[in-house]
Amino acid sequence: MSSPIPAKNRPSLLRRLLAILYDGMLLIAIWMAASALWLAFSGGQAAAAGDALYRLYLLAVAYAFFVGFWRLAGRTLGMQAWRLRVIDANGKRISLVAATHRFVTAILSWLPLGGGFLWAMFDKGDLTWHDRLSKTYLYLEEKRR
């Protein structure tokens, strides 16, 4: 499968990582607010180290953040700052199923120390593992004048 994105509109790995950095900082802030909500519903008791339910809760918050932005706006705030948009093979906004698939496979890209992201440096279409597995793509938008 080759990339449907023209070479000039393929984002570099650095641009992808910078968008991830922005989104990561925002997600940490959201997790802090979500943790405060967790405390409110747990009678003020902090989650125990390794609490599986709490971890699942934070994963659900991350899912809502990424999939929500991808579906509603076609990009997260970090992606917007770096002029990136996630699209399907037809150049359209991705579906809920595709967004979910991208979210899950992006986790797989992180597991081998980010190897699924680093793969883009060697891929002919500059694609990561999760781009390929989910059949979704990042598109670098032109600068506005």
C-alpha cells in the first residue's frame, strides 16, 4: 500500500513528534482534571498504585480526546498547531471505526519504544505502523498566506 498523500504534503517525523508533544501536554492537563473527578467519586481516596480500573479510566479519557478531535475536527489541537490533518484514503475525515482503529494501533506503535513511529523514516510513503494498519494518513496542509 502506497501513501495517497503527495510527497509535498507528507509530514516529517519531527513535525509528527512535535504535534504529539503538544497533545501530550494537553492530555496530561486533562488527565489531572479527570483524576480530580475520580477523587470526587471515590470519596477523596487516591487510586492505588497499579489500579486497573483507574488506568482503564485514563485510557478512556485519552480515547475520548483523540477520537473525539479526529472525528469532530479532523485533528487535535497539537495537529492544528503543526498544520496536520488526519484523513482516509479518499481525503475525507475519518470514521469512528477508523479513528478507533488508529487509536489502538498508535498504542501498538509506541510499545516497541516508539518503533512504529520511527518506521516512517524508512517507509517509502513516510507512513507509521498505525497509518498503515488503520489506513488513515496525516496530511500536511499548506501555509496560509
